[in-house]
Amino acid sequence: MAHIPNEVLDVSYGCGNPAALADIKEGETIVDLGAGGGIDCFIAAKKLGSEGRVIGIDMTDEMLEKARESARKVAKVLGYDIVEFRAGNIMELPVESVPLIW
């Protein structure tokens, strides 16, 4: 959790930790629906390593802005940039076909 900026922790509303429960393997692509500030995306990014990919989906501009700003900080700490955030909702996902884990 040390790689996650405080501003992300401040907007995390304690909905659980799916990254801890999922069987995340290095190099996979993960999609987080309702990503909010991105905490689950950043936890997954560390588990996935530099060859993985995380796509966070959220429908609120405010959360997307915070998540994108934090993603730059997380990438700098981890030494790789694999997290991106897209505007959308779960009824019309803005992603190509990928296996969904959570």
C-alpha cells in the first residue's frame, strides 16, 4: 500500500479489497468496474508487474481526474505505467474483449 498516494486512500470508501481475493497473475489484464479513485487498480498493478495492464472504469469526471493524477504518481513509484482510466458505465463498457476477473 506504500505505493498508493494518500489522496487515493482518502477517497476509498471501503467497499472491500477484490485484488486480495482475485487470483491475479503477472502479465494479465484486469478491468475494475466503478474504479473510483483507483485504489484497487493500484493494488492490482503492483501484483501484475510491468507486463500487466489495468483498466479502471468510472462514470464520474471528478473520480477519473483524481485517479488519473494518482496513476502518474503510482507509475513513478512502481517504475512502470500499466494503469489507465476510462469514462464509462458497466452497461456499455469502453473496453475491448478481455477476461473479467472482478
